[in-house]
Amino acid sequence: MLTGGGPSTTFMYNGIKDSFDISTVILEEGSSIKKFIKRRIKRLGYIKVFGQLLFQTTIPKILHRISQKRIKEIMSEYNLEDNKIPDSVILNVTSVNSSDCIEFLKKEKPDLIIVNGTRIISKKVLNCTDAIFINTHAGITPKYRGVHGGYWALANNDRDNCGVSVHLVDSGIDTGGVLFQENISPIKKDNFSTYPYLQIGEGILLMKKAITKFMSDELKEVSPRVSESTLWYHPTIWYYLSKRIFKGVR
């Protein structure tokens, strides 16, 4: 596994470890927040990024705090386990694109690499091994690339494309060939903080299918549901509040 850490990585590891042999979990350090913000401002502008930061530092934290009961329900429904990944299988690297990571992959010669929550993987990494890279994306690609694909589908009144994808990894942002896709079915109690739990729950099931198909040499790309391709970012606080108040999208 090639990961950025966080709950989804823990859920994915625990969800597949009993069915498949995971030799190593490569865990990268977080990227510089200052550099990230500077890049985002350059692309989106000060006002939009300011609104996104206001949202990120308030709304998700509040929703997560008041949604604990629902989160536990979803974890129980999908058997999501948050047991700590054993230190014995973890390899820490500064970045998935570092020379240390590349050298390890060359030495290890894995057959399959499960990607979860990393920064964009460079061509140098993708080309250093014959392994296939597979990622779970919280959205229906390529229409909802980037972040918060479930939320954006609902905000766009596009419930038919509110879901999760398992896809091959290339050097783009969620642009690799689609392998499996599945919808999620949010209920009234769900919100921005609970959609990802539904998505990782379905995503683990899809990942198991993908690994099984890979092992039997039957893994094939499928046509995406829609050809439209859009890269989505965090909502601004004023966008989120307007959708919540006027459209009921929580």
C-alpha cells in the first residue's frame, strides 16, 4: 500500500488485510500547508481560498462532532475497523515521490500497489516498477475528480453520480482508467462529514473485487458513466451555507 495516512488508510488496510497479503504500508509525511495554500491561491485567487479555509477550519469539525452516532452506525454497517496498522509493516518516507520510496519499490518488486490518500504520484514513481497502481476515489470519476465528490454530486442535484470509484493511477488527478464504480445512498442524518464513511465502506468492497480480478488476471477497465471531467476543490463557507439553507444539502 502507498498511503498518506488518515482514517481511510486505516479502514482500507483493516478491510483487506484478512483477504490479501499486504507486505508493506508505505506512509508519506504530510505536505507543507503553506506551500499548498500558495499554490491554491495562485490557481483560484485570494477570496475563494479564504472562503475555503474558513469552511475547512469550522464546518467539518462541527459536523464531525455532532455526527458521532451516525458515524458509528456506518462503521458498524460496513465493518469499518480503526485498529492501528502494525508498525512492523509500515515504511515511513518523506514523500511517495522521494528517492527512498522509488528505491524501495524497485527492490520490493510488488505485483500490485494499493494507493490511498497520497499526493499526486509522479511519472518517475509510476515507471519505476511493473506493478499496477489502483486507487479508491471518493467520487464518480471523471465527473467528480479532486475532493469531496459525494458532496459535490449532491450539491449539483446529481444523486445518480454520488458515489465512489476504484481506478488505475496515472500521473493526472483521478484521471486513470475506471475499474469499478458504485453509488452511495445518504439518508437525512448524513452530511459532509459522514459521506466519506459511506464512500470508504463501498470503496473497500470495490477494492476487494479489483484485487480478486487482478489475481485471476481478469482485471479490465470499464467505460466511465459519463465522459464529463471536472476537478473539484473544497467549497467556500458561503457556498456550503447557501446550499444547506436553500437546497438542504448538508
